[in-house]
Amino acid sequence: MTSQTFPAGGDPRRLLTDLRGLTRRVRIAQRVTWLPLLVLALVTFGAIPAYLFGDPHLSNCQPIDGAQVCEAWFPVAEFYWLAALVGGYVAIAAGYIRVARARGVDARVMPYVLTGLTLLVVIAIAVAVGAADWIFDGRTNLPPPAFAQVLFRLLGPAGAIGVALLVLAWLERHVALLLFTLLYLAVVLVPIDLGWEARSQWQFVPMLVIGGGVLLLGSAGFALAQHRQRSR
């Protein structure tokens, strides 16, 4: 991207208008919004086999109402999320820097990447200290209330992805990305029950398909919109 200086004729208002217009052009040139959405969609879809083919670790089983209720931990899926999201954020940062250099602008992606990695540390700590036990009451065989499920998902990978995208929307001053992220959070945080057993690996499939699908559609939409902007 190249910039040119035009005389404002000593008019402060015109100078301010030119400055605002240039700032807006730079912000648009800095945006590669489709990239993080695409990478995070692929990471989300990749978690499906990690849940389906990774054996859950059961502990603290208790007989309740003639059935056995256990705490389940999916180590393969948890390690997958940590490794895949770290690799995903590295790929996003590299992609933003490459595009920024090609366009001759600065890349403002590092605060977003650092936020994403920080949230991964928070998730790891939450898993280590058993945050799910504080949210869910395992002493009953009743389904957890909706607000508890929302809070649990907010502390999970999907919630962390959404919170990090809010930071990216703020960095890019991108209203469309903000609205999309709020929609994404509303979708992934709403409890979905298709009748599968609560501790089965299959319970995660609809959440992953829906969340990954929303990210993928968002990536395609922003890519098309940005292509049209650059073509003008």
C-alpha cells in the first residue's frame, strides 16, 4: 500500500478529514479477517476425531438413582486443543505478518495472538484444578442448569476462541467482526442436547460441527467482502 501527501490548503478540517481517510485505508489494509476464522474452523473440525477416538478417563464414580455417575476427562482431546490452538495462533501471526509486509503496512495481530495463548493457559489451569466440579454438581443425576452449561463452555476452547476474536475486532476497529463474534458466542455457548449420553464422546460432535461451520462461513464471507473492497 502506498500513501501520498496532498496539501490541505491550510484548512484544518480538510486536513483532519484526509487524516481520517488515510487511517481508515490503513486499517482496512491491515485486515486479514478471513485467515483466523479459517484456521480456527479447521482446528475446531479437527477436534472431532480427537473426541471420538480418544478414550475418556473416568473417575469418582458414584451410584445415584440406580445408575453410575462418573467424572469424565478426555485427555486426547484436551492435549489436541492445546497443541492445535498454539499451532493455529502461530500460523495466524505468520499469515498476518506476511500479508502486512506485502501491503506495506504494520501488522497489529500480536495482542490478539497473546490473548489467545493467555486464554489457553487459563483453560489449562481450569482443567488442572477441576473447574468443572465447581460448576456442575455431580451429586445428582439431574442435568446441569443452562447457566452452568454456558459458563462451562465459556471456560472451554470455543469460548476462548470467541473472547480472543473480540480482542481482534477491537484491534482492527472492525464492527462487522464484532457482530460476527457476538453471533458466534451466542451459538457456541447455547446448550445443545440431541439426546446423547452426557458423558459420551458424541455429545461434543454437534457443538464442534456448528461452531466450526459458523467460523468457516464467516471466513468465506469476510474473504469475499475484503476481495470486493480491494477490487474497487
